[in-house]
Amino acid sequence: MLLKASHKTPVGTLYLISDEHVLLAAGFRSFDDLMDRMDDDDASRKMTAMKSIPIISDLVNDYFDGDLQAFGGIQARQPGAEFSQAVWKAMRKIPVGKTMSYAEIAKRAGSPDAVRAAGSACARNLIAPVIPCHRVVKSGGALGNYGYGLSAKEWLLRHEGALK
């Protein structure tokens, strides 16, 4: 059985879907948006609404309360091709307060020439902001895109100290 909960944050409502203590989806739009992008096998499972999800909700609240390392304690799983998985893994290694270019993420994911594919993996990331695609920026330092809007990306980067 899957669990779902939503949390008010300074960036808007964060919707979470988990399988026990493993986060399957997170985002700032809606549960329906997340379920539309989830693996069909997971999306078809019975889901129970909760006030909070054990462990995951506490860590999300800790992050927004200032414990910027808290997301590191959340286990996550999402469907995707091997390169996308490598990109998401590389994103989780970007230190809090730092950003990395799409080109650098592609290189760290094992395919330096796959910059566009790295950008596509960022766009398909189903577990934002826990898998921190907001920390990926354009090579010149411009923020680039963010599926939940540039104001949300800017807020997250300021919260983490990557922007002044």
C-alpha cells in the first residue's frame, strides 16, 4: 500500500507519495500530476492519505526548518532508463549550497556529450526537491528551467545558500 501526504512549505504545497519509507514521488503541483508520471505498477496500487508519512515527512519538515542535510536521509526510487538513473544519482551528490551545470551532471553520469539527455532527466525527475534538480544550472551560471517555476528554484537555492 502506498502512502500520500501533503505539506505546506514556503514554496507552496509539497505533495509526497511513498511506499513505506521509500519516496516514489514528490512535487509542488498535485497528487494527480505525480501519479500521471509514476510507474504504472505503482500508480495502480491502493493509496492511503495520511497527515504525515513516517520518517519522510519529518525529514521534509526538517529541511524547510533549516536542516539542509535532511533530504539525504530520504530513500527514493523512480522509474527511468539507466542514464536517467545515473543523472539522478549524480544530482543527489551535489552538495547543499552548490550548483552544477547540465554539462557537469552529464559528465558525472558517465556521458559527457549527453548534455541534452541530462537536461531531459532533470525535467523528468519525479522526486523534486529531494532529488535536487533545482541545483542544476546552465553552464554560464543562468538558472535554466525548473518544472515548478523559477521562483521556486530561486527560493530553494537561496534557502540552501547557493544564491545570495
